[in-house]
Amino acid sequence: MKPVRWMGTSLRELRAFPREVRTDIGQALYVAQEGETDPAAKPLKGFGGASVLEIVSSGRGNAWRAVYTVRFPDAVYVLHVFQKKSTRGIATPAREIGLIKQRLADAERDYRERQN
């Protein structure tokens, strides 16, 4: 089973989510660790293909997201978790996308360092 690596403050942020949301996200990440894709996980647009995925969970009338990558064969990197507060459309806000891109670059660096 692949280990999960948490980028930035993603683990701390996840721990603040409601229990039912943490359970949904944890289940989807467990499936990713086994090399599969949970039905709650969908490719995140703008990242070319299905190597960056978004888990969508609803709880207490809110929308919660966790973004992870399976780009690396030896680990699942959780890039960002957040509560989607925008009421306009389903698109991920540009500020969140920017943070995801930054953490993806950090994950790539981390993965390369661990290979050496």
C-alpha cells in the first residue's frame, strides 16, 4: 500500500473538518493508496489528465474538497484540502488552484529527493 504524504497544512486543515467529511475523504484516500480511484474522486480540470484528483464531500450543508495526486508510483500526495465557500458555480477558485499548483511542484521536488 502506498503511503500518504501531506503537503503544506493539508493534514491540519483536514483534522478541522466535520467527522463525516473526514471519513469520506479518508475512505477515498485509502482507495487511492491501493491504486484504485474512489467514486468520490474526479480529475481536477486544468492539470492534464487524471493524475491530480479532487475528492468532493458534502456535510452540514457545505462543500468540502481534498486534492491529491497519484502522479508518483510510490506515494499519494495530498496537495490541499479546503471548504468551498463560493456560491457561484462549481469551479475551484483561482486562489485554490494557485496553491494546488505550488504544492504539486513541492510534491515533485519531495518525490525526486526521496528517490536519491
